[in-house]
Amino acid sequence: MGQSAGTSNHERHLARTRIVDTRLGGHNVRVQPGEYFVTGTPGTMVITVLGSCVAACIRNPFNGFGGMNHFMLPESEQGQWGGVSSHMRYGNHAMENLINEVLKSGCRRQDLEIKVFGGANMYAGSNEVGPKNGRFALTYLQNEGLRVAATDLGGTQGRRIHYWPETGKVKRLLLADTQASGISATESTYRNHLVEKPVEGDIELFG
């Protein structure tokens, strides 16, 4: 686990992969499926690769504190996407963790700058996995009364997202079809994990 909220005013995270890429400059953190990362450290870039998963990039525009999550809704044994009977707790968990962490930096909910990416329909016969993830994210934010500043959802190609919380800048690269198998393998592992290990506990949004 990363540092707790009380141990640092710069970074709190579950993301485990920190890399330094001299071509891109500065410190970069890679967010994998099921993780999130927040930072107030200037110059930090947060990276993720998305197929049918969704990533929300959320920040406090007044001080540049922000971060990214990366999530997918699980399919229930009854074939209901997102586990309707469990109130889509996986997606709720991912969004609430990130939102609450950014709110701790001192901004109001209505001030959050939110951008959403991913949700590609990459796999034949996938029952529109990606689009359903994307619709969940947008519906969740709408129901919470949170404004979305930008979206790039859907399509049939994976995405690589570079995000700078300090400024809110995002660079999006559409990935070649030859990279789809690697994305599929990563997401398949994550999907199996969701089935095997349910979300524990409940989280409430700060007002």
C-alpha cells in the first residue's frame, strides 16, 4: 500500500510502478488496472494504458493536486454487467477513492476538474464491455452532480494516456491493433481478479 493520507501532503497512492523516462522528463507513475494515484508534486506525469477499462483524471485546479484511477466493472454470475444487485460497487469504489483524495487537498466538489478516457469496444463478442464502462463513469459523475471537462471514450482502439495533474494537461495516443493482445491479457487478468476478490467495505463521499 502507499502512504496514508496523513503522512504526506504530496503523494498518496496505490499505484506501485514509478518510472523515470528521460525522454519525457521528470518522475512518471504508471497506474495499472485496479489502482489509483494522486500527487501534488510538480512535474509528475501519470501514465496508463486502456482498452475496455476507463480512467478518470481528476484534480484541484487551484493547487494542481490530482491524480488518476483505472477501473473496470465486473460481470456478475447472472451476466449483469457491473453487478446491478451490488450497486456497481467496483466502479463506485474506484471513483470515490480518487474523488475523496483530491477533495482532501482543499477544494469543493463543484471545483473538481474531471476528464474521462477509455472504454473501447476492442473484443468481438465482448457484450460491449468498454462502452458499458464508459457509460457507467459518465452516469456516476452526472448523478453526483460533477461536471466533466473532457471525455474521449469508445471506439475500437486502445489508448495510452499521459496526465499532468499540476496543469491538467493530457496527451492521448491511440494504440495500434498489434498492441491489442497485450492489453487484452492485462485486462483479462484484472477481470479474473474482480471475480475472485470482491470489494470490501463502503466509502462515502465528502461533502
